[in-house]
Amino acid sequence: MREIEFKMERPGLVKEGETVTVTEGLLPSNYYYTIDPSLAMSPNIPFNQRLKSKSGTVLKIEETPRGFYVLVGFDE
């Protein structure tokens, strides 16, 4: 299982155990992923680490002083 952490600005948009779908975005030298519909965003992911799966399960939600972070597990 591959895990990616997403930054979420507001609480309560997703719940632990929920299945989410992601949309892939392309930058000049990286990919990034967004939990649909624009709920949270991943950091930049290098080309050689591109996601193969477009859906995953929310494993954990953590609140920090910098915002909310959502850990999503993808079956790859």
C-alpha cells in the first residue's frame, strides 16, 4: 500500500475510512493530486513516482497548527 499525505484547509471534509477519488494535475517537472471535489491537495510528486490508482482510503486525519493533513492509502 502506498501512502500520500494531502493538505486540507477545513475540518470535516472527509472522514477516516472513507474512499476518495483523486484527480491528477501536471506541472513542468512534477505531478500533483487533488482529492475530488477540490477538498485537499498533495505535495508535488516526481514523474517517476506517479500514482497508478485514482482512488484510495482515508487512513488518518491530523490537525496541526499549519492546518489539517489527510493520509490516504492507495493499493498499488
